[in-house]
Amino acid sequence: MKVLKFGGKSLDSSQKIENICEYIGFRAQKEKIIVVVSAFGGETDQLIEKASEYNENSREMDALISTGEIKAASLVAMALESRGVKAQSFSAAQVPILTMGSHRKSIIISIDRTNIQNCLDSGRVAVVAGFQGINQKGDVTTLGRGGSDTTAIALASVFDCEAELYSDFEGVQTGDPRHFKYKLIPRLSHSDLKAYSESGAKVVAPNAAAMAQANNVPLLCKSSAAPFKKGTKVTKLKSPFVAISTSGSLSKININFTGTNFDPQKVISYILSNVNYNSINITQHSISLLLPSESETMVEKEIAQLSNLLVDE
């Protein structure tokens, strides 16, 4: 059994939905599949913008923005059925997924697996609307940023299986791929994933990464456009942690080797011999350096070289 989560940009055209459903159908021939979907790309923002015309009511806002994921789940289920793959969609209330806390930032406290298990046992793919739950009053709630990742990880924890998170990026990289082309990291520990999510590559939301760590849920982070590529596997392996930030004319790179078996000497040697840095601080377990960032190409080149050294260990 696997949980496969697909982000909104992976579903923002009919062709992308067809491609994803073909892949899900292939996987469903061999194993039971739970699919978690986000709203179609940009839809949640459109609903929030529309709601801004009126007085905000947090209860009604959650009811409104949760509809994007419900629509996506139903359409994906129909697309699967049209390909001959039996499927059934679920809103959070139909699972049910119970939450607590404030609207727009609730947390999952329990998931009843009965309805999804019955769906799987009948030979169907379960397609679950992410990002949402219901509270003890029966009101719809949403889980905040990265909520669909959180839904997928919570389901994987309940069903004791791996979660595969598909986005428009090949996997987790040493920096935010929206800014530079960084080096793909093939393996990460849960703690590293959480650290990267908070201050490095924004591929998995920090709350979702924290849930994966707390529940020891194995993860694969992959590209929906190239789902057969390996991506990033989150394991118990501890690797060097890199955090990259840019402010004004300087880029700061922190490399932390705490808790790893990685020998930092080759990284230090490379930096001292090849990197045009403004300042550097080397301790027993970390390296911190400042680079001039007037040239994005230069910064990108140095980060790529450092990434190769760190990942290829």
C-alpha cells in the first residue's frame, strides 16, 4: 500500500490529469493506492481573493476554500474511472478526518480508516481531498500551508505505509528551486528534511515535515512530470545540512555536519582554494561563509559545486 499526493500545479490542465491518472492506474495494478490531491493550481488563491470582497468569517472561509480539493478529488476519481480504473473520492467528512484548533490552521487528531479500507478492499483507488478536516462541531476546517502534504503523511501513518509526495520539482534540493537550480539530494533523514523545509528547499511544508518526523513516516519526494525518476528518499540517513539565504549584496551559506559521518575536509579545501568569499567561519562541526551575490550566475555555480561535494559522499 502507498499514499500518493499530487500538488495543485500537477493538476492544472486536462493533460496533466490524464498523465497522472495513467501513472496511478499503472501503480494500482500492483498495490493498493490512496491518492491525496490539492486544489487545482491557483484555485485556492482565487477563492480567497473572491472572499476578500466580503466581511471575513473564518468558519465560512474554511468551508469555501476546502471546495477546491473536493472538486479536484471528484474529477481525478472520474478521470480514473474513464480509464477503467475503479476509484472513489472522499472529502474529509466522508473519511472522516477529525481536527481540532482554530480555523485555517487546525491539526489532525484522528482518522477513521474504515471507509477508506473498505474502498481499497473493493479494488478501488481512494482519492482523498487534502488540506481539510472536520472538527467536533462538524464544521469544515483547513490545515494551513502545506495541508495536503500533512493529509498524505497522516494517512500514511494511520495505514502504516510510505507517502510519496509529487510536485513540480524532482525532489528536495539544497536550496529553494524557485530561485536557483540546486543539486538534488537523493537521501535525507527526517530531521534533515524538516531543517531544509524551514530554511532551505521549500518542497515539503515544515508542518508536514515535522509530522513525518514525529510519526517516522517514510517519504519519497518526486516530480509529477517524471514520476519514474527516483527523487528524494527520506530515510534514517543523516547527511550534512545546508541553509542558504540572501540579503542585499551577500549570500550566506551555512553547512552543518553535526551527527554525520561526513568528512568536512574536502569541502573546506574546495572553499579555501576555489570560492570567492567575503568571510568564512570554520568550527569542528560547521562552516559558515558569505559570498557576494551581485552575480546570480556566480552564486549558483558555487552552490552547485558545494552541493556536488555534499551529496556525492
